[in-house]
Amino acid sequence: MKKTLLAVALGAAVSAMAASAASADTLSDVKAKGFVQCGVNPGLAGFAQPDAQGNFKGFDIDFCRAVSAAIFGNPDKVKYTPLSASNRFTALQSGQVDVLARNTTWTISRDTSLGLNFRYVNYYDGQGFMVPKSLGVKSALELSGAAICVQSGTTTELNLADYFKSHGLKYNPVVFEKQQEVDAAYQSGRCDVYTTDQSGLYAVRLTLSNPDDHIILPEIISKEPLGPAVRQGDDKWFDIVTWVGYAMVQAEEFGITSKNIDEIKSTTKNPDVQRFLGTEKDSKIGTDLGLNNDWAYNIIKTVGNYGEVFERNIGQGSPLKIKRGLNALWENGGLQYAPPIR
């Protein structure tokens, strides 16, 4: 009974804290302090990782930079807060960060009980398994009795339990709070299997001493739509974060890149493109968002379209070499699709 009352009290406190944080005008706060505070992964190759100089780079980092470009016309007015899986939601709820861009799965409970808002999915993923080739395993269905490394406080941990239960398999969970601890445990042989989002497995494999000694099994056991999250209660900020993502997708649909955008801007007669780039007479798309009308131009010019960001960070131009797959544009058989910007 005491535990139940404590849980209720903690839930009420978190809800009140979130409501207080979300009652503010986040855009005004961001403009006043002069930067966007972005919650990110402390280190996931290709998505968010500090370089030798301590500067964060990656797929999620470029999303934070795009938000900055839309607001300030400058992609570098961002400060990054490294967050673990267990403290990421509290950091957003409390107002410690303005937006969470940390390979986070959109679920109904996070949308409701945690008081968060998701809408734009910047990476469609799914949970998988990585094993040493020496095990001779070809399928996840051969993993009964295995010791499996998994990070706590994630959908990964829950999906793992569901998958093994539904297939009548047993396993020994080896659970850690921090991703770096999971990485170290797998590398040292404390577990037979590493499970997380498949994109994460590609990233982790690169960090192993002998990456070619490990394989990623073919099974995808879940849907993991990853994307940025904001607090509920501030629709203007929610709209900005959402449409920043859609603007990068729309630019790729138009064939607009960071390299050709100035030429297209000066020559196009297409009213949709003129509207998108802020050159159409009397357009109020930017001002309706609370931004300048060249907000989308600034994103693409300084950060790039969705395809550019994908390819250089996690695609064929990166060490990860992840194929577009579900993250291809809708017209190429993928799921990336931008609602009309008009």
C-alpha cells in the first residue's frame, strides 16, 4: 500500500512539474536565452557522439541544429544535454531541455501518462539482436537460454520479455542502466546477445574490437518509430519542432539540397517551392509558426535536406552504411512523407 501511495504521489509531482514547465512559451524562452537546449544520447555512433574536441555530431544532432537554424538562422545556437534512457523523460518534463532528440520511441504511454508529444518520426526502426559469429546462431529463435544484454528503462527491455514469452523461450537478462555499460558487458563476454534498436546495433558493432566477428540476426521484433519529443501544453513549440522535420523531408521531395538551394530560389517558378523557400508574395507560413518566412531556407542551406542528413551520418556516406529502407521517401517505397507545406 505504501508503495502504491508513493507511486501516486510521485506521479502527481511529475505531472505538476511537467504542467508548470509546459505552461511557459518555449519559443520565447529559447529566443531570450539565445539557444536551444537539446537532450541527446551521450554517445551513439552516427546519431549523437562527441568528437575528439567534444563537439557533438550525428543524425539526431543535425535535427537539433535544424531547429536552431529555423529559429535563429544559425544552426549552431544549440547546447546539448547528454541523457541516459532513465533520466531523459524527467529532463524534458522538468524543463531542463527544450526538446528531446535521443533515438526515442513514440508509444501511447509516453504520449499520455508521461505528458509528452511526438508527431514527426525521423527514423523508422525495429528491435534486433547481435551475436558473436562464433555462436553459430542464425535466428533469434535459437536463443533460448541465452544471456542477453539490455538497457533498462527502454521499450527494448519490454519487447524482449514479450518476444521470448510469446515464443515459449527462456533467457537470462543482463540489465544495465547506461548504454556504455551494456556495450562493455557484451564486449567482455558477460552476455551472449546484445539487443536494442537495429540502428543502434550497427552503431555498437563499429565500436567493438573486431566488428566482423559479430552478426546482426535477421529478425525485427518490434516497431520503433523514433523521433523528437516535447512537453505537452505548448502547441506553438510542438508545431515548430514537427515542421522542422517535415521541412527537411519536403526539401528532399522537391530535390532541393544545401548545394542547389540558392540557384533554385532565384530561378524557380513553382509556387509550392516559392512558398516553401519564403519567396512567395504574401505568404505567412513562417510567421504563422512564429518564425521568419525564410525558416525552411535556413534549415536546408545550413543543415541539409533529410536525405543529406541521413547519408552523411548513418547512410552510405558514413561508416554505418545503413540502407534507407523504410526511411526512403514515400515515392521510393519508404515511409518518409511530408504533409503539404501551404
